[in-house]
Amino acid sequence: MTADGVPPARTALVTGAGRGIGRAVATGLAERGWSVGLLARDAAALNEVAALCRTAGGTAIPVAADVADPEAVAAAVGAVETELGAVGLLVNNAGAIEPVEEPFLDTDPADTWRVIEVNLRGPLLVTHAVLPGMLAAGGGRVVNISSGMAYRATSAYTGYAISKGALARFTAQLAAQYGAAGVRAFDLAPGTVRTVMSTSMPVHAGFTGWTPPERAVELVAAIGEGTLDELTGRFFRAGTDTPESLLALRDDILAQDARVLRLPTAGPDDPL
């Protein structure tokens, strides 16, 4: 329910919807009766996904745009809202990663920055465009597709880790600033899903423990339905978490203020 007790609009906007996790989320929501706005750069791929969504019984609007382009994002969100109404569920899924698996000094800073633009600036721009309509409708939900790299340092993929860490803070900011107005925000790591991006990473050579994309779809759908609203601002991981397991942990998560970015202190005498 939204802040005024009205069910949120069953309209979703999924970025990076042309393939991989975004494609699975978009079609999974359509199967559950959602109207879906599809945003990505590849118009042909979006048209294919839109056809799948319609076959599944949903309504789908494909809009080609680069999430790092402010004018393109504003136009895309406007087109979706014109056709489908206010967005009740935003899934910021569009993402990129560095082309080489090397420490920071052995990479091109331009590649690092492009990753940050897509993974961080993209969600900022899309959310900024969606939020006014969401607030006017009484609230909604934002899912930022995250990663374990947001919470732990690694030996490579500096831009990716920076962008996902900052995205986690953005999730917390949305929850804190707009929670009273009915907006809920979540970090969702989809697990290690077999996609074009993940299979291009040398670290996954020979990997066999892929997370089925359906696990992420289940969590996104539960978030969209409001099942996990009490856990707003927090981190979930598909393939480990399920809606049921999160509800079972709810009291402990809230009591310990867990699943959030935090600066651990040295103890009660630490001046921090």
C-alpha cells in the first residue's frame, strides 16, 4: 500500500530490459499482470522483449535510450508515463563493467568512469525522472540492482565496485528521504546469473554455480507487491534470500538494523 493506503500502480519500468536479468525481470512481471516500460539502448532487442511480455499477457512499451543521457531519459520516462501512467515499480538494472579484470592502475580511467556513469548516473537520472509521478500517485518502490562488490573490496573492477557501493548509499537516501511519502527502496544483488556480461569475466571461467534469473524475479515481484516494505533501504541477494526467508528474518534484521551500509566502530569507547 502507498502512504495514503492506495494500492500502488501496477506499472513497472525496467532499465537494461533488452537482455539478461532485465529481460527476465520484465517478462516475469508481465506474466504476473504488470504493465512494463522497457528501457535500453538496443531498440531491436527491446521490441523482442515487448513481444514476449505481450504474449505473457502483459502490456509493454519499449523505449530506446541511454540511461546516462539526461534528455533521453526524461523523454523515455515521459513516453512510458503517457502510455502506462505513473510508475509504481522502478527496476534500475542497466549496468556495465570494465572490459579487463585488472587492478585500478592497469585499467583505462575512461573505462572506469563509463562504468560509473552507467551504473550510478543512470539510476540517478532515471529515478529523478520517475520520482515525481511516483510521489504524486502516493508512493511506489525502487529496486537498484546491486552486487556483493558494493560491500567488499576486490582485486579488480574498480569502477563497478565504486558504482555499486555508491548505489547502495543512494538506496538508503531514497528510503530515508521519501519513506514518509510512500516510497520504498531496495538493493538487490541478483546472484551470479549467466549473462553476456558475467560470462565475459575471466573470474567466471569454468564456473557452474549460476543463479537462475527466476530467483531475482521472485524477489522483484515480492517487492512490487509490497511484501517486503518493512525492509526498505536494505540489501537482498537472490539465490540466498527468498521472500519467505526475508520475512522470517524480518524482526532480527530490524532489531539489529542489518543489511545496510555501516561504518563499524571499535567498541563503546570508539569516539566515532
